[in-house]
Amino acid sequence: MPDLSRRKTLALIGGGTVLAAGAGIGAFAATRTPHAALAPWDAAGAYADPRMRALSYALLAPNPHNRQPWEAELIGTDGITIWRDPARDLLVTDPFARQLTIGMGCFLELARMAADAEGLATETTLFPAGEAGPVARLRLVPGGTPDPLFAHVMERRSHKAAFELRPVTADAAAPLARHATLHLDGRLRDDLRQLAQDAWRTEMATPAALKESIDLLRIGRNEIEANPDGIDLGGPLMEGLARAGLLTRAAAMDPDNPGTRRQIEGEAAIIMGAPAMLTLVTPGNTRRDQIAAGRRWLRLNLAATGAGLAIRPVSQALQEYPEMAAHLARAHALAAPDGGTVQMLGLLGYAARTARTPRWPLETRMRDA
């Protein structure tokens, strides 16, 4: 979500060259896919209880740093209570849990869509005991109407690499226009790209913010399967670099490390090369506004997938810690000059589909499991 694909950003942070790690890749290359961490994608919909089926899709929703902050409890025969797990907070980059609440909105919207696909409507009560309690109580009742966007759930990804050079036309992006404001060309698009690049550099130069990402690195299959959340650096290349001592958390904390510097510059170039930008603005910044933003972000992602486009969140400029204050003010001056809260900033373009992201099994996110 706000994350500029730190999976790729920090991918070669250990310094040295890819070739130096080549000898360490060899025989184990074919065994490095973290199948257990990806199994929840294949388990989606494979439960007897329709509430569990809805939740099994919902946990595939985009969310900040892939923290998967949701917890659920089945109530009676048709109810679900949903919490946000504070143990998964991002205390530095998301001090007010705004972004994590947006992630909860994505989760709730995907649960609703999954229930609708089975002819079940979702009666939702947000914050039934106030903001300190559950995020929502859901009740599944007959009457849901299938949503065409649900067809794209299994193909949806948050993009993690550079975009193709071809521009995005208004006609091509038309299905997205109802969910966010599109900036396909012109001065405002260019200003937003520059803002995103500047904010990216600021985050990389802020030790506490950088460390929050590094602490969530999962390097290689074993780490990913032990903790299938956070920022996964998987595959034989990453494991080869780690084996060779070229991919280390210590090196990642050094912005002057040659490998780290190359990646910072590479990601900055990707931002400036994005064909289009998008912004998502809400009238206010209440918890309900944030949930609404998450619902829209999820639908935007699915609409983009259906249109053959890719989205990459770059919301560093919207984070509410002191070092980011000037960028946050600039974001609102550019994208919400007449008022409101800019909740999401993203890149838009054409790109090959990214691999699936690891997920915790649904049973681990159930309070009554």
C-alpha cells in the first residue's frame, strides 16, 4: 500500500554484484519457492462455512507492508466480528494507524464482494463499540448481487517493478476514473511524480523509518514461511546474495552502502518514469473516511487489473511522521487544494503481472481458531 515495493527497493542492498552470488544459487534454485506461504491463495473459497469463504478471499487484500492486520471471530450462525491487530502497527511510518485502517477497508470490501458472489448480502456496522473496539461487525444474509470486479481478485497484485514506456490513454484508464483521480499527463502528473520521488528519498534517509522496513524483511524461503508477512525477498537470487553475505540487514541500514545507493537511485528512476499517477482523496480523515478509502483502493486495484493496467502505491509523502511533514503539506496542496485528505498516491501504467504475495493462513487470523 504506501510501500514503494520495498521488496525490490531493498533487494540488492548488500552491495557487490549479482554474479558474486551466482555460485551460491546453484543446486537449490528450484526449491526456493515458499509454497506454504502462498497456499492461502489456493485455499480461497475452500471452506464449508460461507463466512470463512468470504474471509479467505478478504485476506488477499492489499495492505501496508503486508502486515495483514486483521483478526476475525465467527459469531453465532451468520455473524463475523473484525478487529485490527495493534501488534501489527507501524509505529514510525503510520503513527496514527491511518494506512492500516485503509488496509482494513480493503479487507472489508473484499469480504463483501466474496459474499455477494455467493448471493449473500453483508450487513456492516462499523466501530460498533467505538474506535477502541472492533473495526466492524458483519452479518451475512440472503440477497447479495455479484460484483463484476470480483472476477479479477486472483490476478490482482500491487506492482513491484518498473512500468513499460507506453502512455496510459484516457480511454484505457476510463474504468478506473470512478475510484480515484487520474493524472495521465501534464504538469500536475509531473509534480506528483517529483513529490513521490522526494518523499522516497526522505524515507530512505530517515533511520527510524528505514529500520521499520528492514525489521520486516523476510529473506529467503525459510524466513518467509516462518513469517509470511512483511517484505518478502524470496527466490534463488535473494538467497544466493544472502548466502554470499551480500544481502544483510546491517548493509541495508547504511545509505552510503554502494548496493543500497544503487537501489535508492533505481527506485527513484522508476517513479520518475511512471506513465501516470493517481490520487485518492476523501472529504475528511475520520476512521470511516479511511475505511471508505480502503474500499475504493481495493476496487481501483481490481478495475486496473481488469483493464490490463498495474498500480503501485507510493504513499510515503502521505505518512505522518515529522521528517515527512513538508511532503505531506505539498501532497495536499497539489492533490486536494480545495480541502479533503489525500489518502493514497500511486503510480499507474502497463507492466507484467507481479508474483503472488505471501499470506498467513486464515486459521491463524481467527480469534476463535
